[in-house]
Amino acid sequence: MELALWIAQIILAVMFGMAGIMKSTQPKEKLAKGLPWTTDVSTPTVRIIGISELLGALGLILPAATGILPILTPIAATGLAVIMVLAIVTHARRKESQAIVFTVVLLAVSAFVALGRFGVFGA
């Protein structure tokens, strides 16, 4: 179980890290080409989402790897799961079914990490 959790954490950290850097640094007009939902929200909102994803990515790896406040790892995974629930709502309103499928996968993996690191699976 430990190996599966680490693999999931690394995959999530890479995905959310890349997305977070992109959303927190690129101009909104450039983001809108690949992320059409960004046209519906303000630039500060996009930046906050990006920074939250980036911090979540760091929280998935650093506390568990260093042993410093490891409780932050499942909290970070829970926070990312909440972001994914909100993303699903946004994509549903925009009728973006393909984006919903990908977001549900990220939600499921985030929930797996959160539950696993909180000890629900006996890990």
C-alpha cells in the first residue's frame, strides 16, 4: 500500500505542480486557449487556484518525505480533492464532459492518497 500511495502522490504532485505553475504565471489570454473556463473567472481567481494547486503539490511530497508534520500530506490531498469537486461543478456548468472525466480521475486519486495517509486503509 505504501508504494501505491507514493506513486499516486508523485503523479498528483507532477500534475498539480505543472498546472499550478501554469495558472499562476501565464497570462489569462494564453491560458484561455487550453483552459476555456478561465474566461469565466477573474485573473486573481485563476492565480489563487494555481497557487493552491502548487502548494498542494508540495504538500503531497515534502511532509511525507521529510517526516516533518506528515499530517500535512493527507490534508494537502484533501484540499486538492476539494478543488477537484469545485472544478467538476465548473466543468458541468460549461458542459465540458471530457474535462469532467479527467477531473474525476484526479479527484479519485486525491481521495485515495488522503484516505491512505489518514490511515483509513490500515497503512
